[in-house]
Amino acid sequence: MILNAYPYNTGHVMVVPYRHVPSIDLLSDDEVIDLFHLVKDSMNSIRNSYNPHGFNIGINIGRVAGAGIENHVHVHIVPRWNGDSNFMPVVSNTKVISETLEDTYVKLSKYWEKE
């Protein structure tokens, strides 16, 4: 689980498997289970830290689908709130994030399971 350097919303994380593969269907069954356990843990950490109203969870496979890192599949977990969209993305194609990645890390890490 990693923080997104260019988050869509505060608390945006990505779950990335250890093995570099371009698509989820190339992961082993055990890797898929591990990946989605981390998605679940990420959602719980975000819920406990930020209390979002919902989530966008997505996997972009291939450049035409928006994959920024084409050869390493990953899952985006983006918390959403009612009314979290405002004029900034519409008028200036800019998203305002109200907290630093360091602050996000501190908030989320309180809820991450320690192994």
C-alpha cells in the first residue's frame, strides 16, 4: 500500500503487488487474494481516518485505459465525499488537496496492521 504522489482526493492510496505484471489476470490466485486484502485494509484505514461517504476503486490496465505505470498493475482507492467536487477542476483543471502527503501518512498509518 502506497500513497499516490498526485492524489485525486485526500487519502488516495494505491495497492501495488510485489511482482511487476501489466494486468491483474497475470497475478496468481494468492497474489490476488493478498492484493484485495490490502484493498480492504486500505478502505478501513481511510474510513477510520477520514470518514468518507464513499469510494472509487479502480484498476487501469493499458495506456489507453489510463495506466500511468503500464507494466505494473495497481489498484487506486480514492475516498469520496458528497460535494467534494468544486469549481477548481472545471475552471482551471486543478484539484486542491488540503493536506500534505506526510500528514496523510501519519493519519492512515495509525490504522495499518503491523506485521
